[in-house]
Amino acid sequence: MGRPELPVDHTVPARGVLAEALRALRTGAALTYDELAVRTGLSPATLKRAASGRTVPSWATAKEFASACGAPPVGLRPVWLKARIAERGCLKQLRRPRAPELATTFGDLGEAMEYFYEAAGAPSLRELQEQAGGRHLLPVSSAARIVNREALPASRQQCLAFLTACGLGARTAERWAQAFDRITRHRDLEAALAVRLEESDHLALHPQVHRQFERYVPRFSGDVRVRKPEVLRERTRDRELFERQVLPRKSRAA
């Protein structure tokens, strides 16, 4: 007869609840840890640690544990997720994203991506890639940059893949993809216009054109905040007016 199991560690309450749930599954299945190890392919030490309450096992371990005990893993998922979020302690420090239609900046997008990642239990990069649909949709390197707030998704497709991997439904993910399109399109328009002006050398040849440029194209930081739709429309009209009126005059003068 083996030594009695140590009491569950309830230092983090949600983690203790998960450990109690795993122990109840094992007891209900009348399995020892050695027998459980044979069924799961995991070591007895790993399984005992998973049910100790001192740490949160990976979802893969928790899922194997439940399946070996004859229980559907889907029933354990909410308990595991709550324990994982509590253990990391990051989600409570983040602001819940507003509706995607109200997102107007790169910062808004980055904060939303971080929130969804933490709300999904901060899966490993490999798990993210797998849940996204594969390497061609979400490379590990791209996932790392998004998770670490070093970059946004490189494309609309990658944005949808990341959100899907974080467990967002198709409709919600599509709304955020539309926000991604809107914000990145605004950035790309500004960048294209700036490059066009620089290449044509208008600013160097005609200081008055530089003044017009400053009027119509404000200097934007990396985090553009357009607070109202009418402001965005006004800036779009300004860009169109600049290209239609100022640039042709310069071309004729040249």
C-alpha cells in the first residue's frame, strides 16, 4: 500500500479546484497513478504534480488525464482555463477590449490581441500554431511577435488565424479583422503618400509645397488615434485635395 497522497495546495484557489477535480476523476475511475501512467504515456510524477494544486499542468496533460479516466475533456476545460488564468495573473491587469468598431489605433489592436491571448490561457506558441490551422497561417515566429506586443499580424489572414487560435468565434474574429483592415489601411495610405512625395523631390525643390504637405498630412506617431469618424473623413478629403491640387501645380511648374 502506497503512502497517502498529500493534501491539495489551495494557495491559488482556482488551481486547487482543478487539482480536486483531477483527483475526483482518478478516484471515480479507481485507478492508481501507475495505472494512469500506462494509459496516458505520462510519468506517474507528472500526473501526481498535475493533481497536487502546486502548479497548473499543460492542457495536453489535463486532457490526457481526463480521457484516461473515462471523462470527456471538454468538461474539464473551463476549470483548467480558470486555474491557468489565475496562476498567470496577467488577465486582470489588462483592459477588456471595447467593441472592434471602436478600435482606432495600433495600440487598440495590440491590447486586444494580448487580452484574447491571456483569456485563452496563454497557450504555447506551438499550440497557437496548431489551433490556427498550421504553419502557413501562423508561423511560430509571427505568433511570438504578436504575443510579446512587438508587432501586429502581418496580414488579415494572419489576424484571423491568431484570433481563431485564441478561441474567438468566427463572427467576432471577422469583426476584429475588419478593424485590422481599417487601421492598417489608414497607415498604408499615409506611408504611400509620404514616399510618393519624397521620391518626386517636391519638398526639397519647393518649400511652399512642404508647407502644404504639413497642412494636409499631419506627422503621425506609430499609434494613430482618430477619435471620431468625421475626423478620419476630413483627413481623407485633405489627402485627396492635396494630391488633386498641389501636386499637379508642382508638376506643371517643373
